[in-house]
Amino acid sequence: SGKTTTLYAALSKLYDPRKKIITIEDPVEYELSGINQIPVNPKRGLTFASGLRSILRQDPDVIFVGEIRDAETVDIAIRSALTGHLIFSTLHTNDALSSVGRMIDMGAEPYLVASVLEGLLAQRLGRRVCSQCRVERAISEDTEHRLTPDEHALFNGNAFIGAGCEKCNRSGFHGRLGFFELARISAAMRNAISRSLPTMELRGVAGADFVTMRTDGMFKAAKGMTTIEEVLRATQDVEDFSGN
């Protein structure tokens, strides 16, 4: 899904010689200049949880935990954040706001989750329309039926596709792009999380400014960066709470 690339970009952006940034990863996918990267090694007892404990003794400013997989790791990560460390990590969920329930399911107290979260980002990768053979065509009837009223308004009956050429090996696509959704944790959201509200209700608290991966993808399809069908394919297993 490209999450490592996104997180590495964030860490690189934060890099400052005066800051101590340490990662614990499985595996270290590529080296980041000026950042101490540690690979997990379960055979030697170095797990995400034990590695995170070891990292904390070095008093870092920023920590990247490759994945939160269990109750022990989520507990240490939350307590690290409570003591002033900036923590980045990943979870296996279908969308951004489902991460809240996932952490609570792993044993984290809702009020602690609410107090430490700053933002939740989910992403999917989709194919990019080939710029060499991109053309605008009428949207098929089948695709039209799968669009919400708001999505219909973006396209006015037409959308871009790749006709196929030598550059894209006749596929109509060349390269990839991301579909993103970012949930910023406001005071209202912290209150909702502390009350253990379900994901659907958290979506309502997030408000109109919250853009889902599907909506982000549709905006990009309207600009000719990808196709409607590619957005639908990439986000088909994400539950729609829009009500459209």
C-alpha cells in the first residue's frame, strides 16, 4: 500500500541533526540518512515491544515502530507518547478511523488512546492513467450506477481513461498514485474516542472536512490522474459511511 514510503518521507521531513530519531522495523526496507534504524530479530528476543523498550532508554525525540501487532506494543507506544515522544506506527485496518477500535480491541484504554493520538492516515495505491494516451470518454452505465450523487457531480457524464499506447504497453496505465484519508484529532474527536464511540459515529464527528480514500480517489479521477474504475477497485472493501 506504500505505507513505508509515506512514513519514511515523514521521518526524512522531520530529520534534524539536533533530533534523535530511532526506528524499529521488520525489516529495514532502505537506509535513511542520519536516522538510527533497528531491525527486529525474534530469534534473539528483539521484538517490536522489547525493541521499543530499549529505544526509550536512549531518550529519542521521534520513534517509528514498524507495526503495532499486540497489546504489549500498543501499551508501550501509548505510554511513550504520554511522556513526550512523537510516535509513528502502522496498524492493519481498512480505513483511518478503524485504527481507534483496533487499538482498543488490543487492550488500550479509550481515554489513553484519545489523549495521545494526533492524526490517523490510511492509504491505498492505484494505477495512474498514462499521460501519453489519456482520453476523455463517456462513463459507462455500469460505472454510473456505482457512483454517489456527489461523485456524479464531479464528472458530468465523462471521465478519463488510457486508450493504450507503447509507453504503457497498451494497458492505459503508467505508474501508481496514492488515495489517502487523514483524520486530524480535534477536541471533539478526543471526547468521542474516550467514550468508545463506534467508527461510524467517529466519522460523523470528523465532519465534512474528513475526506475518505474513495473521495480523494474520485477527485484525482476527475483531474485525469486515474480512472473511476481504478478508484472503485482500490477502495471496494472500505465501508461507506457517507450515506449517499
